[in-house]
Amino acid sequence: MIPSTQSAVQLVGADQLTLTPNKVVPTPGATQFLAKVECVGLCQSDMKLLHQFNGHVRKSPVLAHLGEEILKDIPSYVPGDKATVPGHEVVVTIVSKGAKVSSVEQGKRYLVQADFRDLKTASSNGAFGYNFEGGLQQYVLLDERVTIAKDGTSYLIPVPDERGASQIALVEPWACVEDSFIVRERRTLKAGGTCLLALAPGATPDMTGLDWTICGKRLVVGGDILGFDRVEIDSLAAKSIDDLVVIGGDADLLDRLLPLLANHGVAALAIAGKRYRRLVKLPVGRVHYGNVRVVGTNSSRPADAYARIPQSGEVRIGDHVQIVGAAGPMGQMATIRLASLGRGLSIEAFDRNGARVETLRQKAEPVALARGVQLRCFDATVDSPAAYPDYTMIMVPVPALVSTAVNSSRPKGIINIFAGIPADVWEPIDLDLYIGRGLYMIGTSGSTMEDMNAVLDKVLANTLDTNLSVGAVSGMAGAIQGLQAVKAGTMNGKILVYPELADLPLLELDELAERFPTVGAKLVGGGWTRDAEVELLKVAGKR
């Protein structure tokens, strides 16, 4: 029986969370459906929403795909300063639906892809757990006009009943990790985009090897090139250039040009045998949040720069990988994901918290051993990397770590900026070294349906256990404390919330085992399992 009210965590203002015991459970309209929330994973991404509230790009109003008349008919649409329910890593079961709903079945379970990419806001997309209420409540209302993309794809992925709720809910954060590796990189000029060719004094470009005609606009500064319109830098708007192609190593010129690079843009630097001879500030935050890319060549041929772009962010056979900040929840996922690959990899995973590093070692070492991967986990406050990396994964938002990675990378190294360095942060980089070694910085934010399905396939094939990342669990009574723990970084792994357990406080797994011995008996090596979940819902649900 569906209750009339429920327990919910609501964000009512910046850094203002409240646990509401009697939030109304809505009745679905014709195009809507009500879902029982089985499990929610708490995420570092929630912290930005909690702090910014109506200033967050995903809390702003939807401007495309659905009109205001439709949106105002959806009770769970809460843009701007309306209270929202956070929580976007969820698995749900459909308990009621309107007469026009055909994409989901009552009684079936689904994994939610939180990013509603067709519902454009001013600077981002609509999203579950942001401007649409999320999963930190016992029941959530969704609307099929929101959950079906323009191409007909549903943002709800059906999942089997026999899998644990935690395993499925955690597909979403694992998919964000997966996306950072399998993302496909653009390796040529953008078709229909705006290209700016900038010539340093005395520089002559070699234009061979690229099809410049695919560009929608071809602009040039510093010279005259047939087929290009000459412009002045000051006449160009910030973030308006898709391909910034710079010939010659003029650092002052590059300083003026880089702010022009659009999201998903490429800065191709053909330095023609020159040197910058000083550090140059690069938009390292936008590598992650804007998918901008910087690549270079010592020649005067821009095609040589594009040729250095890898097809994806995936590690290569035999790579020596360093994971910086490996013991946090997402760092653990990255380490376990890489350890499960095999491929002759060697991994050095380190952090500045010895206890958390030991937890990581216990989780990842058996996986690495089974796959023939050399894994070394260590406390960075007392030890140092033993070898230079081919691939660096940066899991903490410290800009200086990017320049450190550039300085220590082997030739052809990849630097994956996974951590969310703020988009407006720039970091001085030794571009002479970066280009000379053929390095490449990559970064992604969020995940796609492709990523979600890729991780789900691994879970269902038993080649990846998402439960390895779990560090603590709670019911609704501990959800706010759980969010505070995420902010403080005090837990050794992901925190799960089971909304149906209204009174369960936040408990780390060893505390949980002490309070509920029958649940502790279902842990394996101290780690979370489906059997432990079933037992917890049984014994804690009676209290």
C-alpha cells in the first residue's frame, strides 16, 4: 500500500538541509509514474548543489525540449529557489503509473540515468536530483515526457530483480569513472565549427593533412591565408572558437587566445621549432567541466598535433599508471576498474590518508592479483612513486597536481583530470615540456547512457563488483549526516542510503556488523554484499 506521506531529505537553501517526515507522496498524472526508491548512493557531486543551491547550473530552469506549460504540470520539477530532493545514484521500483505511460512497467525495477540531456538549461542540462527531485525520499514522481529523450531512448534502464539494489544504484558513479576512460576524442577539425588560425610573427603554417573546408567558419589572425577571413583577436567573443590552431611558440599571443576556446574545443599548437620559454596558464578546470583539449607538435603542421590525440582516454597495454588521491570513493572505483583490466598494467595508487589507503589495498589487491596486474598502494605522506607514469589519474581537485603530472610524465603520457577542478581555474604549465614529450590532458564530467550500459553489462557478467566501493550505509535518519560525511571526506568508501529504513543511522560497515551481527555474518572480507543488504532490510526494517 502506498502511504500518503513519506520521509525525505530536502534542500531548502544554500547549505540548508532538512529531514521532512511528512512530505506528501504525489499521485501520478496521466503521463507520470511513482517509483519506490530502493537505494541511493551519496556523491561528491551533490556537494556543489548543496553549497550553490539555486546558483547551480543544473538547478536553473529548463529552456528547451519541454515548454513551461508542461513543466509546471510536473510537481517534481523544482527549478530556481524551490526546495529540491538531492540524490541521483538510484535504483527504483515502479509502484503506480498514469494511463498514458508506456515506457515502464509497474512492479519492475529501473536504474536512473540522471542527466536529462535534451532538457537544456542556460549553461547545462536538467537533471534528476537537481531541478527535478531526486532519490533521497521514499517515493519519487517522474514524468515520461522528461524520461524519454528526443530520439525515443528512455533514461530509465530496466534491471533484473535478483541483483542487489546497491550493486545497481552504484552503476551510475562507476559509469562516471568508465566515461573518463572510454570517451571518444575528436581527432580532427570540427565539422561545421569555427576555426581560428593564429600566426605568431614570422610563422608560416604547413596546411597539409587537414580538411579545412569542413569548418563552418575559417578565421585568421596575424596574417593572410587564402580561404580564411582576417579578424582581430579583440573582436572575438570568449568561448567562441571550436578549433584554435596556433602556429609558433609565442606565449603572450597564446595568453590572449586561450580564453576564446569553446567547450569541447581543441587548441592545436604547432610551435614550428620555437619555445615558449616560460610557463603558460592553461584552463585545467575546463578540461574536466568543458571537455577542452590542448595538444601540440614541434612542427609547423597542425595535422601533426591532431595526430597525437588518442582515440579515447583508455589506458594502453603495459602502461604504468599513477592514481593520485586513490583512496577516496571515486579513486577506489578507478583503482578497482583498472586493476580488473589486466593488459599488463602496473599501478601505483596513493593518497595522504594511511587508513584509507589500507582499505583500498584490501579491496583492490585481490582483483589485481586475479588479473595479473602489479598494484602498489601507499601513503603519500611517508612514501613516493617508484616509477614515472605513462598514465596519470588525478582524483583530487588540486590544480598544482596537473603541473606535477606534466613534469613527471613519460613521453606520450596521458593525464586524466577526473577531479572537478573549478571551471574557472587556470594553472601554469610547462608547455615546452608538454609538447616536447607529446603529452595529452583529458577530462570528463558525468556519464552517458552508453557508459551506464557498459558498466551494467560488467556487473551482470560478474566481471565488476560495484559493491567493492561501499564504506557505510544508513536509512533516512542518517542521510543528512551521510551528506556531511561526504563533504568532510571522512568515510572509507561510498555511502548508501536505504530510504525504506526510516530510523537507521549512518553506520560504517564494521559498526553495522556490531549492531546487527546477522548482517555482519553476510559481509565478505568486511565488504558489502547482496546477502548483507537483504539481511539488513529484514532486521532493520522491523525496528
